[in-house]
Amino acid sequence: MATPLLIHKKDIIPVKPANSTPFEVLSLSTIDNEYVHESHFEIVFVYKESNNTDSDPALVIKEALSKVLVYYYPLAGKLKRETDGKLRITCNADGVPFLEAYADCQLSSLNYLDGIGSETLKLLSFDCPSESEYGYHPLFLRVTKFSCGGFTITMRFSHAIFDGSGAVQFYKAMAELASGKSEPTLKPVWERERLVGRKCEDLEFPPIGRSLFASSPFLPCTNVAHESFYVTEEAIGRLKMSLSRELEKTEMENFTTAEILGAYIWRSRARALQLSFNGKTIFCMTMGMRGRMNPPLNAGYYGNAILYSPEVVLTTRDLEEFPLSKVAKLIKESKKSLNSGSDFVQKMLDKIETMLQNHIKDENARGTSCMALTDWRHIGLLDEVDFGWKGVVNMVPIPWNNLLNLCVLLPPCKINYATKGKGGVRVLVTLPQAAMTKMKEEMEILNQH
């Protein structure tokens, strides 16, 4: 950017439900209660300038938020972890903090936030009000208008209240009400009791000892870097062909894009971090389970309905020396247990609930030698969600410093379909600054012919 991004902000106001809503205290599911899900995530939706100059997007979205909170009224309450260690939400209609802002530039000068630096992106963040004795807000919304007529919507939410699919469901409902519908097409349901596990006294936790984890000379660190890498559709095709040639005909596998990119990024990340060769490194992937329950979860369920696949554990040496096809095959195999249905889901819920009640945190998931992959390409983040200014052209998560082990796969920015195509993948990675140069080299190799 040639000039700094100057933003003018109005005062934060609470947006309350348009009609009266129940006053009650609601419990959350076992998955919602996981400590890692108490973090706040932020997503910025980018809307290009349009011919609709008669309406103010901030006003339209604020009114739509008030209407949708009648259906999603828990989001207007306060979330708190009580003394028994459980999260509960007090539905008191306090309202969702709403911020209106204006930026003195055109969105085109920022390439519609595609590939933009994390420091500039954080200027579109929502600074949360401090927690009170009653808890904290699970949702915040911000509209930033640009001089061109385009705008962005920043949605900051506690992961404890919904996962990516739940966030999209809420967002689409808000857009429907903004467009004139009297009610959302998909009615939300709470039903968090469907995903509550049981404490099992005889459940064992065979952890990988801390001393066996691979170490990095760059960790711990305070200087963190965030990068979004674009992998072309052609590069993904070449990688799939390369892995197929490594396998015998009797072992041919139809690898998914997430599996092959997961294997490649896992190995590249280990190289970038210079993980110790004899230490253990771990891979896992988030998996949706809405259709894996028996009976399936209600279509309107907007809570967390994701589990991690069973861990793939290798030494850094094996990760480096194994053919990449073997690593991808191990990732594919690890996912199969999730396809075994509700029995596996219940066992995982029981394990998580037992850990929560025993105040055991999953050190493996938090270890920096672990890589967790989550795939946001198919949850509808770039669907035609129209508030009156046509559809969204880009979606960008605001990076987080406290999740060094998380890697996110994202759909490409629509504004660049003409030059980049729409079959590629954006890969969001967070690493120590000192390790990012090597990670860039690894990712650039993918796109080379």
C-alpha cells in the first residue's frame, strides 16, 4: 500500500433482538466446552462496489442483525465458564456489539483483501469490550464502508457458540432477512444435549510424553508471521499425479485435495520449523459429523459438530524420508474411523467429556509439533449471500497468534477468477517469523512447472 489505511470509527452500540426473546440459561455441548473452542475467531466478508447507492449497508445489516437475533437469541446473551468448569450462556437480550466504520480508500487498492498483509487486515478487526462478571459476548459485528461504495463485514465469534458451518448458517439467515424475507429458510435449533458425552472412570489417556515431541530451535517465540499461499488447480493436479506414480497399481488411491495438501504442508512445516529428526510430530484433521449421527443432527443445528480425526504420529525423520504418497495414505486411513458412524462419535464425546471433567487439557493438540488442518472450502463461505449489494467476492480470516499449529484451507478470491481460476486453494499458515522464509520456499515449489 502506498498510503496507510485510515479508518474512522463510530461508537460501539448494542444491537438487541427486534422482538422479545426467552430469558434462560442454556448449557452447551461437550465439543462446545473444549477449552480450545473458547477462542474468538474473526472472518471478514468483502463486498464489491455495486449500483445500489440508495441504501446504507451499515443500517441494512444492523436492522437485519436485530431481526435475526429473534431466532438466534442466545447470541445476544453472555457466555461464561462457571466454577464447575462448564460453559453456559445467559440469554438476557443484552445485544450484540455493533461497530460502524469508514475507510478512506477503495477496496480495489487493497486487491479486495486478497493476499493482504496481516497487519493491515487486523485494522478491520473488532476490539472486544472486556469481560464482565456476567461473562462475555459470544458475537460481535462490524461494517466498514469504503470510498468506492464497497464494504466489509467483520464477524467475530466465540468458537464455543458455533463452528464454521454454524457461522455460515447464521450469516445466511441474516442476509435473508436483509433481503426482505419474513423469516430464515432454515430455522435454528439448539439441541446441544445431542452432543454431550459421559464421564468414563476406566478411560485411559496414553499421552505422548513431552520429551518425545519434536522440538524446534524457533520455539517458543514471540515474533509470529501469517501467510496466505495460493496453490493453483494445475499444481494440485500435478501433485496428485506425482503421488499416483509413487504407488503400485494395487495400492492406487483416490486422494482428496485436503489429503495431499495436508501431507505436503505437514512435511513442509516440519522442514520450516527444523523439527528434531528423532522427535514425534503429529497430524490431525477436523471432520464434520452432522450426518454421522444416528439419527442425524437437525439441519438447523448451529453448534460445533466437528471432531478431529485420529492422530497420525511419525518421527520427523519418517515424515521426511517416507514417500509423500505414504504420508497421504496414512492421513486417508486415519479418517476412516470417523466413517464408522455414531459409535465412534459417542466414544470421542465420552473421551472429551472425561478429559473436561478431570480438567485434562489435550497437550497433543496444543503441541507445536502437531499440525491440525481444517478445510473451509465447502461450508459456503463464498456462496451468493446478498444483503442487497450482490454476492460476496472474498472471505478472509483475521490471523490469530495463539494457534501456531493450525492450518486452514480456503476457497480462492472470486475477484481473481479470471487470472487465477476458481479451482485453486488458499492455504493460511501461522509460524514463527524465523521459519516463514523456508515455508514460502516450500509452497512456491508447488506452483512451479
